[in-house]
Amino acid sequence: MAIKISKYHLVNVCLAIVMVALAVTAIRYYNHYVSAFTDITIESKVLNESRKVFIRLPANYDKSKAYPLIIKTDGNFNLDNWDRTLTAQRKAGEWDGAILVSIPNKFWKTTRNRDLVPPYARQEVNTEPRPEFQTLLEPNGEAHKFLKFIEAELLPYLQTHYKLNDQRILSGFSAGGSFVFYTLHTKPELFNGYFAFSPAAWYDDMSVVKRFSDFLKTNNPKIKAPTFLYLTVGGAEHPLMLEAFQNLEATLNANPNANLMWHSTVNPNAEHNDNPKQSLAKALVDYKEFVQSLTKHVGSGIAMHEEGLSINR
């Protein structure tokens, strides 16, 4: 027996589907593009688009006081853990407070790989070198533009609206971690702390590793001020991620730098998305110890070692 559906019921079903779709989209938009902190929009001339930025101020924020600045990629990912960790460490006396700025990816179009992948690697994830005939078919990353946005537009905005000291950290996860390494070997002076959580350094047959290695071998003097790097990976991550991590450790050990102090950690049994959560507290504590050691060295007239310092845990 045929089932008859009236036009009225059909319209109601279609409206219900549309309403559910809109509700799901609204929830996804909110989760992706709205934070629990201060959200601002910067009209970027560099990127030729509007960019949302989340700004977390420390508790009891004092406008007259200068604070460390932390810029992280990855938007809301792990942002609540950053909030809890910074709050806990402030209460424990490990940090006086810091201004945390998190940059989400665009919601309505795919921008993550475009913004975070270096310009010498493909935007699309691939483990093999790109054949020459595909050069025009697969676009490279545009991390150079995103870094210019941070340097020429975001940092000046933050310097105008907030009082900052000279402690500045750039943090990124996965593709954001490859962006951290790209920044470190192209504009090392922008930050004195670099956190690379599970960096996707294996793009295009380890291209990120190779470029960073070339930098350490030939451009050591470019790191002109004491700089801290925290490198970490989860023990249960993809073999390629672990291989890239090991290659980065190897090139750092083989090419010590007088101004680069680095720590590396493998978190046993940590999956890809879990690793940043397990890494954050230690990264912040080690960075703070790095800053305190500089203060002691300056006060006592002691210079950093001629070789870069590495601590592997």
C-alpha cells in the first residue's frame, strides 16, 4: 500500500531538516569561533580578510603592569587547558600572569593548512616529494603571509592596547608546530620562546626538518638573542610524527647554537590530540626557568655556554 505524504507534512519535514542543520552549524560556529575570553576582529590587509583573535587576560589584570605575551595557533583547541594551567601556575607562584592570544582558523573556508604550512611545502598533507609537473596543481602553504600578519598587524595591535614585557612565546600544535619551526628559522627575533607540540615536520618528505637543519648549519648567527625551544611528541603518535621528532632532535644535537636552549619530551602512550595537554605545564615551567636563568646570568655577568643546551626527558 502506497503511503501518501501531504505537501504540508513534506514542507514541515524540510523545515525541520533546515532548522537542525542551522542549529548544528550555529553550535559548530560557536565552538570554533567564539571563546570564553575577549574576542576581537582585525581587518587584515596582509591576508585581505577579517581575522578573529581570542585574548585571555590574567586574573586581576593590571593595566599599569607589563605582562608576558603568548601567541598560539589552533584557536579553541586546548584553550581551556591553557586557561586552567596558567591559572594553576599563577596560584602556585610559578607565573605572575600572562596575556594569552589565540588565533582560530577561518570558519567559513579552509585556512588552517594555508596559514600554517611553510611556503616550501604543499598545503595538502603528503609524505612524498611533489613531482615537478604538479607544481602548479597543488598550492604551497602561505605561512609567510600569516607570519607577516602576526608581525605587522597583530603584534602592533597588542602593543598598542596592552603593556607587554620582553617575554614572548609562540606556540603551535601539529600544523601549528610546523609554523613554529618556520617562524624560528625565518624570524627568530619575534619571540624568545617557541613551543612545538607534535609538529607536522614531515610534510613533503621531511621538508620542514630539512629546512630547519639547513638553517642551523648555515645561519647560526641569525639567532642573536637567547631563545628557548620546547619540542614534544606523543609516544603513541603516527610513526612519521615520531620520525620527524627524532630527526629534529638529531639536527639540534648536531648543530648546537650559542643562543638556542632547547628541551624535548616524549610523552609515553599519548595520542596526537592528547600530547599538547600533557606537554603544556612542563613547557611553561621550563620556559620560566629559562627566563630566570637569563636574569641570573645578566646579574652575575655570566654568558651562555658556547654550545646550545639541550635537555631531553
